[in-house]
Amino acid sequence: MSGTTSPAPLSGKVALVTGASSGLGRHFARVLAAAGAHVAIAARRTDALDALARDIAAIGGRAHAVAMDVRDARSVEDGVAAAESALGPIDILVNNAGIATTRAFLDQDEAEWRSVLDTNLHGAWRVARACSTRMAAAGRGGTIVNTGSILGLRVARHVSAYAAAKAALHSLTASMAMELARHGIRVNALAPGYVATELNRDFLSGPAGRAMLKRVPLGRFGEPADLDGALMLIVTDAGRYITGSVIVVDGGHSLGFL
């Protein structure tokens, strides 16, 4: 398989990636599959998942599509059970499902606030709890990766709900790491800066994006592949002594470069 080492570092492992229908989730699923993992890909949009599963099969990997709405506890439990039924016990969770809205604080209503928090924070908690409960019961250990953000470390205008959710997710990562360590479960977060995907590429190439780029010391926005090294570090034995960390991958953006 293209991009693997020999032996594949995740051979024999089962991973679940939420929010896998697009963006970083889709990329993470491909990276894990290329490293040898069997990957359960979860999202609400099953048509996009089926296409991703075919793409992974085409490079010699194995993927199984799972319909999951992280806002619904029953959907999460059913989705995790379906993933394990198809592929076996989950060793790796990449907790990636999320949404973002852009609105001034005074213009935001409670429904929008709740929607962002329910997906980005409560949804991550639901999936992590479902997976870690099974990992602990199986006694096999495991690895959980929460997708955070530099906006959980520093704020920007018009993203108060998103920033609050990501800051809380970083704190949840630390709390989970402390409590789950005795079960051999490591928990870390990736905190990307602005990474260009099909969801935001137009914005980043526009006037606001060009102005923002001036604050990135490395002089460019990220690409999904820029996260591969950090992801592989914390899901493989190379990161076996790393837990409770928030790993920032942002080209130096969060340093406050002017």
C-alpha cells in the first residue's frame, strides 16, 4: 500500500474515525488505513462514506461505513457496536466530528450555541465514553485522539461557541487521560491551525484569509498532510508515553506573530 512502512505500524489495529465524510476526518481515515489499520468511518452522510470506503479499498485497505449522529446517544451506541461487529474491538478513536459557525456574539442565539456545543463537545464526549467503556472492559488498552483547535487556546472574533467548545474539549482530554491511564488508554488532542480543505479553501484564499496569513510565521496555511506526523505519533507505539497532551500543529499561528 502506498505510504506504508514495512511492517505497517497499525497492522492488526481497528480505528474509528468520526466526521469522516469530508475534510480532516476523511484524510485521517485514509492515513490510518494506509498505515495498516482497519477503519470504521462514521458520519451522518453515508453516501460520502461509501465513496471513501471504496477509495480505501482501492489502495488495499479495509474500511466499513457506519451511520452515526454524534448528537444522539442511541446513534452513537449503535454506531460503535456496528463498527466492532464489522471489524472487531476498537483500538483507536479519532474523535473528529464537528461544526463551525461564524457569527458575532451579540447576534448568536441559544439554538446556534447549543448546536455547536452539542456536536463539538457533547458529541465528542458521547463517542469517547462509548469507546473507552468498551476498551476498559476488554482490557486491551487503546488510544483516543480528540480534534481540538488553536481556537481552544486563543480566541478570534465571531467564533465564541466554537472556541468555547474546543477549549472545553482540551480540558476534557486532560481529564480523560488522567482517569483512563489505569486502563492503558491514552488520550491526546490535536490542535490544528487553519488547514485548507474543501470546506474552507475559498475563505482562506479570499481577502480575510490573506489577511490572516500574515499572522502565520511559516507563511502558509496548513494542508491535511501536515497533521500526519502528529497523528501517527500519538496513535502508534512511538507515542506510548504521551497522554493528556494538546499537540499544536499551526505553522506558529498561535504564537501571536504580528
